[in-house]
Amino acid sequence: MDNGFLFNTFIFLIATCLVVPLASRFRLGAVLGYLAAGVLIGPFGICLIGNSLQIMSFAEFGVIMMLFMIGLELEPAKLWELRKLIIGLGSLQVCVTSILFTAFGIMLGFDWRVSLACGMALPLSSTAIVLQMLQEKGLLQTSAGESCFAVLLFQDIAVIPILILMPLLAAPGIEPETHQTGWISHLPAYAHTLVIALVIALVIVTGRYLSQYLFGFIAKTNLREVFTAASLALVVGITLLMEVVGVSPGLGAFVAGVVLADSEYKQSLETDIEPFKGLLLGLFFISIGMGMNFSLLTGNPAGLIAAVMALIISKAIILFVLGKVFGLDGPQNALFALALAQGGEFAFVLFQYASGLHVILSEQSAFLTLAVASSMAATPFVMIFNDRFIQPRFMSLLPEREYDTIDESSNSVIIAGYGRFGQIIGRFLKAQGIKTTILEKDPDQIDLLRKFGQKGYFGDASRLDILRNAGADKAILLIVAVDDADKCLEIVRKSKAHFPNLKIFARARNRRHAYELDKAGIDYFRRETFDSSLTMAQEVMKFMGESESDMRYQAIRFMKHDEQTLLTSFKFFEKEPEMINFARQASQEMERILREDIRTDGSHEDLN
């Protein structure tokens, strides 16, 4: 085996393991980590690997597999639901952006052919970066995520007519130096289109009717590696077929994924391909970082920065306007616009193709390629800017709902927080005929409560004026059942300081929270999951054949011992070595007590 290949593989893996976790640690995302790793090991970093184009040609397969995986998640019915976004929003984004960018190029004094060639390439966005980031953040199923996906899918489709149109911009007699479409390149446009339609139909028929027999036959062998090989062969075969007819391989892989979305082998396909997709997609991002020609940056830094800023800002504005037309609300529209504001991988291909046709100069192609790559590298920072500044800005513009006026201030019990914990307490007290005043900070929870005919007040129990209006100075008990541990402590401390006669029971999230509540002078606390966990433990032992009465008795012993040791442990909570030693002793003591119970019970003598 070639030692150079092994060395490059080793450098790629080491760079991934070192840089990507650092980027994730600082919440910059895996994509930016891969790009940084590529810059670090590439020709403009410490130059450990030199040939980024060779790596990218292999790594683009990661993008193809990602689109195949996304297709598996989208059943045909779901894709049909997105048809208006794909055809409407997608086509408008490509056409409007192309027209405006072409007009802008002509205004700057460039030839109309150069302007149109660039205007058709720059509207395309990075499928790999956008979808990867949306998946990382869990936003692919939101309205902004679906809109991004629809536009990206249309862009992949639009590459086909763009490649057909590009030679028309060349001077007469110029033959393309790149992008050979194979044996159908000599066919007229209508025949080319017909062949493409037939090939896509072949992919659909094969995926729908023949794949189930193929995978069924392979599954009977019970050889996992053969199934994995067949899964990879399927994606590779579709990629080769699409390249032969001059179609985007990613589009073909996506169609195949959609066709197989209803297959009974869908889960197995996802499981087998996922690891390869992640590695190759990472390699793709690394190759982009390696391919960034920073010598152009040193030659004309102001021009490059201006070009990148103009690209991102112009596309973001166009996308925001189109998102508004298609009904996206403010926060979702901002996410949609900024996520797609960069250039895309296909722009590299189109610039190279246009350069081979002598539509644009090689120097212009290199500059535009670096500008697009830089916009892709800037995307994680743009998304961080959106998360930290744009989204909170939209939230601050929302009208705040005023807290309710409380007309029940004579009830003896106040419940602060009416989520899953507070509701059980409230319902039980109501069944006993005890009236309570309910305070809840979540307006949706209050609205839901009122739909069921119960009375509650929208208010923040950490505010003294709200507690006073609720009658805290007259009530005998405050039950703090809020989710937020810090907010719970704030309520407890303020109530103890200003309403000394008020007894306070509180929900504790864990042992640390229980310790803080005890320090604050709480009258009673209960860990939220303790009782349910102990109840399930009893059910487990009953299932294992133990006596129900014996397990109930031992659960009571366990609960009392655990509560006592928890209170005792508060003395050592800030002293870790002593706390660890005490916990070990308490655990051994608990085991000893339960074993003694078993010995003294004749029905369990055989277990000892």
C-alpha cells in the first residue's frame, strides 16, 4: 500500500481528533473545526498534505451519502408537501439572485458574459455545510430548516440547466477543457433531457421494486459486512450512473434515498452508511480548508473581504425578502436567510468550467473560488452571530404578557410552579377540598390549565409583589415546584427573608439542590424522581419473583436510610474526600441492613 496514502490518512484522523473537539468545546460546531483542521494541515498551514484537489474529489462522496441519508428520512408524501417551497421558493431564489448578481456585475463594468456566468454560480449555497449545521442544532424539521432544504434541493436541480447554458456564453469555436458529460454529450438538448428522465425513472423503479429482493437476499446470509458493502455499492452505482448522464450525483443519491424511504431495510441502510458519511463529510470540509488559496488574500485582502461581505449580505437580504413573501416569521426567516447566505460547492465546478470555456479568466476563477470558500468558512460564525444577537433581538421585540391580577389572596396554600410536579400536588390537594393559589410563569401552561376549567395565575413567584398579592403574608404553606433549581432557591430565600411565618416545602432536582435548599432553611424538600424510581425498583423485584410485601417493606427501609444519610451528608457536602468516604460507608451500611432483613425472613434464607 502507498505510504503516502497511509500518511495522509493518519494526518487527517489526527487533525480531526485534535481540532474538531476544540471547536465543539467552544460551541463553534464541527464544520468550523473541520475547516480549521484543513487550513492547519494544508499548503497554507504547516503543509503536511499538499494535494487538496485529489482529496476533495474523493471527499465529495461524503456529500452524496449525506443527501442519500436525507432522502431516506423524507418519504415521498413529505417531499410532496414541500413541492411549493421547492418549486416556488427555490426557483425564485435562484432566478432573482442570478438576475441581480448579473446586473451588479455589468454595473461594475464586467462583460455581460462574465457577469452572467458568475451570476448563475453565486446563488448556489453549500448543501454540505447548511444541512450539517441544521442537523447538529436539530433545526432540520423547523419551518426554516424545511425552507433551507427545499432551496438547496432546487439548487442541485438547477445545476443541470446551468451546465447546459454555460457553453452558450463561450466565444465561437471554444471547446470546453473540463466537465465531460460522457457518451451523451453530443446529443441535442431534448435528447439529453429525455435520457436524464429515463435514468431517474430507472433509479425509481430499481429502488421501489428490485432493491427489496436484493437486500432481502443479502439479509438471509446474516453477514453484516455484505449488507454494508451492498449499501455502499448502491450509492456508488447511482453516483456513477448520474455522472455518465451529466446529472448532479447528489441529486441522484437523494432521489434513491426518497425511493427507499418506505423500504423495510431503511433502518439497516442508515446504520450501515452513517459512519462512512460522517468521515467522508469531514474529509470534504477539511479539503475545502486545505484548498483556500491564501496567497490571493495577501495580494488583495481588501478586495477579497469586500467580495465575501457583499456575497453574504446580498444573498441574506434577497433570501430574507423571499422568506417574508413565503410566510416565514421573523426568527425563522433570519435563520433561513443567514444559513443560505454563503456560496456553494457547485460554484467551484462552475467557475472551473467557465474558466475552461474562457468565459472568465483563470485569475478571476481563482479569486471567486477563494471568495466562495471564505464565505463557507464564515458560515459557522454567521450562525453564531444569529444565535447570540439576531434571535434574542426578535424575542425582545415580542410583546410581553402582563402578569395577572390575583383575586384570591386568602387561600392557605400557594403553589409556585404548575408543571408535571406541581400538578400532581395541586390535583391531590383539590381532591381533599383544600383551596390553593397557583402561580405559574409559563403563559402557555396557564392557558392550558384554564382550558380544563382550573384556575391559575400567570406570575413570577420570585417577585415579592407577586407573592404578596398571592397572600404569602397570610398563607401557612408555600409549595415551590418550579423546574429551575436556581429560581427555586431564589423563591425560597426571598420567602424565608420576608415571610418568616410561612412554611416552605420545595421540589429538589437532585442531592446538590437538596443541600442548597437545606442551607436556605427549607422546612421540607422532596427529590423529584426519588419516589418514582423506588416504585419502579419494587416492580422490578416483583418481576424477578420477590414478594410484594417484602419489597414494600425493604423499599421503606431503603427510603428512610437514604433520607437520613442525605441529611447527614450535608455536613460534608463541601469537603469532597470526606463526602466520598461517607457515601461509601453509607452504601455499605444500606447493603448490610437489607441483607439482615433477608436473613431474618424465612422466605429469603435461600438467597443468602
